[in-house]
Amino acid sequence: MIAAGTAAAAVVVATVMVVLISVTPNGERAVGEPGPPTTPATSTTTPFPAELAGKDLERIPTSRRVVALTFDAGGNGGGTASILDTLGRTGVPATFFLTGGFVRGASDAARAIVNSGHRIGNHSETHPEFSKLTDAEIGAEMAFAERTLNGIGADPRPLFRFPYGDRDAGAIRAVNDTGYLPVGWTVDTAGWKGTSAGMTQRQAVRRVLNTLGPGQIVLAHVGAHPSDGSTIDADALPTIIREVRERGYRFVSLDTLLSVDHDSRSDQHPGEPGTLATS
């Protein structure tokens, strides 16, 4: 987890550029890196359905017994290799929300995620609290992160996740105005708290199973705990997948949300943009 804080932004007269706080490899922030104009880069990804505007979805709107695994990546990439190995061995699709800072600070892990073929989403550039930002600052966060992700071959549109889940109606509207659909979660595994806070793999698994239902969205993290080094989410993942499947559920990517008719989509290969990927 990246320490809470808001991004600093300043409009420069004539150039209309935004100065953002950048994230260094160790998760600290350094002021002064110039950001892009607030106009997002263009994308050919299917836009999200209009009826989803104004929402931060906590569950896939479906009656089908499906679950979406999602992973946030904003700090280090300590658990990435294990997570990708588990997903590959089990044939499970997932969605990864990456910050621009993660791409720069954990570039090998970021490229491994992108090259794995799983769906990528935008998680902002510097992981600020969006409810404290202006519309211009939100636009800059979205655009800067998108361009960073484009630079390693990823197209995150239209999926976005608010850092810390922090948002209000104005932030949701501003994100929608950039062409993105905010996606929250049904349950947080809380593995990010680490063993030093008393968390265990079994507790993470139980949190998922206790909230299991059609359209569940699971939040996990790719990083190792910064002080105790634990990778609870990565370590618990094989058990989560096995026990969810034993209860008659399948796994889908968040591209499911891009369909208006959520209950009738045919299964497609994991990672195909705009399709329902299941396992």
C-alpha cells in the first residue's frame, strides 16, 4: 500500500501543463515531475455501457455464479511472479489495476503482468485520494497513468479503480468524463495488512468465501508487505481459486462489465478486450 496523500498540481500559464507528484521505486513521493495535458490519450477499447455512468461498481451486475479476481499494483511487485504462476497453472483470468508509479518502480513486474495477457486497468499515476482533487487534477492523474501504461503496451480503458476506494459523486463524474468506468470491490482480502498485523492466509480465504455470491469482485494486492515481507494474497490465491470453484463458481475478467446483457455473454478466451473471459 502507498501512504495516503493527495497529488500536488499546478497549472502552468500558456502550456496548460500539470505538475504532479511522482512515485519513486521505494514508494516515496518526489515533487516536480511535469505531467501531461489533462486530455487523455486516445484509445480504441470498447466504451462502457451508458447505464453504468455515475457508479463505482462493487459487484458485477449478473445472476450468474461468477467471480472476478482483481489485483491492485501501486507499491512493490513482491508477489507478482507467484500470482501470475498460479493464474497460469489454473487457467484463471484476472484484472490488474496498475499505477504509473508501479510501472516505473517495479518495471519488471509491470511488464510481466502486461505480457501475461490479463486485463489491465488504470489505478491513477500517484495513488492520491481522489475526493480531495480538482477535476483538472483528476484528469491529469488519469491521462498520465494511461500514457505510462500505453508505454509498456497496455490499454487500460475503460477500467479504473480509485486508490483506497476513496471517491465521491464529483470524483466519479470526473473519472467518467475522461472515458473511464470506476470499479470497486465486493470484498478486500486484507492480505496487504501483513502478518505483522495478525493477518493469515486462511483469514484472507475466509473473507472471500464469507461474501461469495454472483458477480463478486475480489480485491487483492500484488505486493509484499513493506516491513514484514509477507505475500499473503499471493500465498492464499491457490486456496481461494480451489474453494471458490468447489462451490460452483467460475472466474471472469472485468470485461464482463462492458456488456449491457451481462447474463447472456458467451465465454471467450481470457484477456480478449470487450469479451467475457471465464474459467
